[in-house]
Amino acid sequence: MERKQERAGSIDSQPSPCVRRCVDRLSGFARGRRAIMQIQFSFRRSGGTISLLFFALCITFLVPVLARAQPAASPAPAAKSAPSSATHPWADKTLTPDRRAALLIKAMTLDEKIALMHGVTPGGLPRLNDDFIFPTVGYVGYIPANRRLGIPALTLADGRAGVGNGAKDVTLLPSPIAAASSWDVALMNGFGTVLGKEEWDKGTNVTLSPSIDVVRVPEWGRTFESYGEDPYFNGRMAVAEITGIQSQGSIGDANMYLTMNQESSRFSADSVVDERTLEEIYLQPFEAAVTEAHVGTIMCAYVKTNNVYSCENSQILHDFLRKQLHFDGWVMSDWGATHSTVDAAKNGLDQEMPYDIFFGEPLKKAVLAGQVDIATINDHVRNVLLPMFQHGLFDKVQPGKWTSNVRTPAHDAFSRKVAEEGTVLLKNQGDLLPLVPKAAVAVIGAAGTTKPKAEGGGSSDVVAPYVVSPFDGLRKRSAGTVTSADGSDLAAAANAARNAEVAVVFVRTEETEGDDRPDLKLPGNQDALISAVAAANPKTIVVLDTGGPVLMPWIAQVAGVLQAWYSGQEDGNAIAAILYGDVNPSARLPLTFPRTAEAIPTATREQWPGVGGHSTYTEKLNVGYRWYDSTNADPLFPFGFGLSYTTFQVSHLAVSAPTTQAKVTVRLDVTNTGKRAGAEVVEVYVGHPPANGEPPHQLRAFAKVELKPGETKPVTLTLEARSFETFDTNTHKWTLQPGTYQILVGTSSRDLPLTSTVTIAAAK
Ligand code: BGC
């Protein structure tokens, strides 16, 4: 952290060691990582003046409070019985949501309106230095029901890989990046459905998921929470997951909007980005979430975009969201990301979370003083009410409560399936994998034995009901001897490897919200561990339990590499199924793995973590693989790459002429040329004419195809008009440019054997 602060120019205040010690003490009461974030947040807002006094307060005051914060203190969810439409005309289900919202707004007092525009903290936790401490157990955001008007309470909970905020009896799914690595939108839809079901059954009616930001910086501490580095890909995954979440009753939340691409100095960092890059890269997933998945809420981010905080940024809230995308839901602030009353209210923030510092009394005063007009307040309130009506929150009774047990055997099985479908086979020299069941295996490394790494940290933290360690998973599956070494002693680890036929080394990174990784190296002695094990036994397989890419200085020494991400409660069972070939790996990387630290697109300090508080997006459109392609850099493993225990071939590409709407149909055959059933991902990239100034080629369609040995299947994909458009900063519009476009088809951004062209005519 010190190093990162130094590089960041020390923009954020950080807790002093005594405060950190206090936090450590508190963590025993309140799920450590969450509490740490909360205290960091309080500390930051106090302007960094907290010292011994805070520490003393902390010990005497907070410990009992946090210890007291029990689920029972959680608010009661929605009003149980709906009022009649005679007295409450907006209760009439036959009216449109628009009409119902309009009728209700007419009946509301100013206080009632403002009450919908900010959260309150459940249990009435105390203020310290004008800060609320976030609730640590129970809904992390809450707006009480309005009994007079029959408005249900809003109950908000985190959940990127399962219900968060300390909830018990929930399923720990693999991290979203693992699910995304399946390149299977149906699986991602299932992911949203399981998450949405557990949230709804916990009484949550707004699920704070998914995180859909494009991964710009591979060191980003929340890479594991997102889907990857391609805007189109993230859009597809966002639509699939949001549709799943919202199908179960709760309203989804696309976060974090916009340019939330680093944790370093995240409360003040400024993303300096040109308009075209904002539109073509960073806005794209949000556009899909709004226009296709009809997401009900969007969370504005901590960071600034072009020197204006996200939650008071008229360009991104008014111009992009409302005028361009016609978003009709509500924008809530990230927790503590509101910085003003009048600016935020006028520039597009609908709801302050999790409390009322700016949108409580100060907003009322601003309205009474004529600084914010009532029409603006009515717009904000309508934005909140509309999704509530659209999603039926006024019309159904919330079934569950925070203490409900929402786990099911089907959800456990689904968690395992996602882990299996999301594990990417990166190297398999001499077909060492799959393992024969009777092989003697040494399981090495803390991540494989004593400290499995099943999830990332921060607000996505889930209380896992159990985690199967890789050692236990392999022991269950193997018909041979399975030994272990935790990797703390390199000689002992090498010895274990020497005495086995195959060594499987599990390594981990500690990724978390609130911190970027200092670099892409494996922390601690893990590189040395891999080298020591590989020197002792050439049949060494490395399993990466990491949330993002790592450098692999040992790549030539090992026979195999699997990217397992943070794979959830079924960690050990899933990796055993892959290692022994019960499941044929079919995942593909959703982001590039660089060969060296210097090769990454954001290698300069100006880009990340920023200089003088500004992170400058000098790479512009060349995010992720676009950068490697435009600089002719050789990635270690490219975007879209992944191996299988079988082999595939793509052939017979046929590309249609564009329709009048500039849609193009791409047809090809894909064949399983090996001896096992498996699934291939077909990827279609578009190369613009040079005059358009676009990166060399960009993903525009993909499909996952399951094939029996020897089987050939035809695949048909559609390229939408957007595939051929660029954003014109003169007209502020997407424009179709006439010209000849390349269509490149294959199985990674660097393996595109089939090519064709399509000509887009000038508009008449
Ligand atoms: C995180 C959000 C989260 C919120 C509530 C914030 O610190 O950035 O992702 O939803 O806390 O827990």
C-alpha cells in the first residue's frame, strides 16, 4: 500500500497505524474486510485528522455497536398489505407505471419526496465526524416504507458473487470474471438468476450487481468483480446477468458508473478521458445494460471523470444516460460518493447512499431557498418510483427476510458448474492433462491446501457456507496417493513434488476493493515456489487462483497452467473435475495476459495510478488487446484464448452483404477434430478502414458451440450496425462510415484464420 500511495502521489489519506490496529480489532466483530473499508471511508471523509482520539472513540464506542449489529436489527421489508386503489389511485395495477408514478408524486409532500432521495442507516448507527458508519450486517442501503402512501421500503444488498453484507446461509458463487470466462451468455444469465433468487429470498429488492466496467488497468483491485477488457463482451455479459437478476423480483444495479478503473486514490482520482473513448469504450456496457436489459438502477462511481465527480457530472448523468440512452430508472451514489447538494441534484443524481448528508435537510433547504426547483425533485422521485412500479414492488409481498436460509442443493451444483465452465486451460505441454486417476499427485501451495482462495475482498465479500479445498477435492477424486505441502518451506515443497508423479501448485493473489495490486507479480514467495517445484518435477501444473492476470516468469519451466480465478465454494471439486478430465475445459480469457509489465496498455504513471490526482487515458481506444495489436506487442496469452482437451477447426466463412440497417450475417462451420466432446468459442472481429482511426480489430460477435468428437456444426452470427460505426465528436452521434471492413473469424484475438470483407455504402 505504501508503494502504491507513493506512486499515486498520496492523494487519499490513509488511516494511521493506530487506527489500523483498531480496525483489526473490529474486524473480529464485523467481517474484517468490510469493516476496514468502512473505517477507511470514515477516516477519509474526516480529512485525515483522525488520530488517537478516534482510536479511543473507536474502541469505546464502535466495538459494542458493531457487536450489536445483528440481522434482527435489519429493517422490515416492504409493507405487507397493499392499500386500496380507492384511496391510493396509484395502487391500481391496470395503470401504466408512468401513470402510477405521476399519481403518487401528486400525493407526496416535499418531505416524502426527499425521503426517497437518500438512504438511512438501519439500526440507527451513530455518526462520527459527520459520517455514518455503514451497517455491517443486513441491507447495506435502506429507505423506510411510507405507510401513509403505501410505498414499500427499499432494501439494498451487495452481491457480486452471492448475497453480501455478512448474510449467512447463502451460496458463494465464483467471481463474475470466472463466470464471464465461460463466454457463455446462458451461463451468465443463470448466474444472475441464482444471485437474484437468493437476494430476493433474503428480502432484498435492489441487488447491487453487476459491476460492468471495462478492465482498463490489469492491476485494478476489482478486476475479479467485472467481466473483462472488451466493451462489447462486457455488454453481452451485463445484459445476461441483469436479465437473470431482475427475473427473480429485485431491481438490478449496473455499477460503477463511469470510468471506475482503479482503486488507487479512488475517492478523489480523476479520469481524464476524451469523449470518443468514453463513448466507444467505457459507456458501451452501460448502454447495453440500459437499452437491452432495462436495468432499474445505476450506481455512480467514486472517481471523477474529467475533473467532475461522477455523482454530479452532468455530461455522464444527463447527456449520456438520460438524453442519449433514455435511461428511465434511478441513479444512486456509491456509498459516500455524493459530494454536493445543489450540483448533485441539478446534474442528475437521484439518490444519495447510504445516508442523508447532502440529500436530507440540506436538500430540503435548497428547495425552499429556490436553489433546486420542485420540478427537478419530481423528476428524481419519478426516476426512483418508475422501476419500483415496473418491477412490481408495490404489488407483491417480499417473501424472505435477512435471516432466511436461501441455499439450495441446486445452487451448490450451479456454483460448481460455473467454476468448471470458467476455468481456462492456458498450457498443456505433452498432453499432461487430464491426469490419470491413479497418478500420485502432490498438491502444493497454501491456496491448494490450508488457505484456499475462493473469493475476492471488499463489498463483494460473501460468507461462504463452506469452501472445498483443492487438496480435499483432489483426494476425493484421485485413485492414487495425494500428498500436500503448504509451500511455506520451499525445500519441503520440492521434496513433495519429487516424490510424486505430478505436482500441482496452487498460487493466489489478494485482490480486493479499495486497493490496486502494486504490480502483476504473484505476491510473496510464490514465483520461487513454482520454480523450486518445477525444478524438482518437470510434470508441474500451476493453478492460478487469481482475480486477474499475473506475470509468469516460470512459464517455460512448467508443463501446464490453469486459470481458475476465484472459484467459489466448490473450488476443490471443480478443479479436480478439470484436472481429471471429467469436465473438458472450454473457458477463454476475457482479458489479455501480458508477457512483461512494460507491455501493458497502462504502463506509465500518467495513466495509472495517475499524477497529481489525474489518471490520463492516453491509450484512448487502445484498451486491452487493442493496445497489443496496435503496438505489435506479443501477449503471453491473448484475449479470447483458451485450450481444450480436444481440438477444433473453423472453416467455410461466408459473409452476407449488409442489410439496409447495416446488419451483416456471418456463417461458418466449426468442427471438433479431436477425440473428446468439448466446446469451442467462435469469435468474430471487425477491422475498420484505416481512415476511421479505430484499433486494428475489435470483437463484435461470439458464440459457444458444443461438439461431439468429429462433429461439425454450422454457426450463424449477426454483426449489428454498431460494429461499423464510430462516434463522431462533432455531431456527438454514432455514425456509419462508408468503406470496406474486414471480418476476421477465429478462436482468439490473435488466432483469426478466416477473413473476408464487407462494404458499407455511403448513406443516401
Ligand atoms: C462499493 C460498492 C458497494 C457499496 C455498498 C462501496 O464501497 O464501491 O460496490 O455496492 O460500497 O457496500
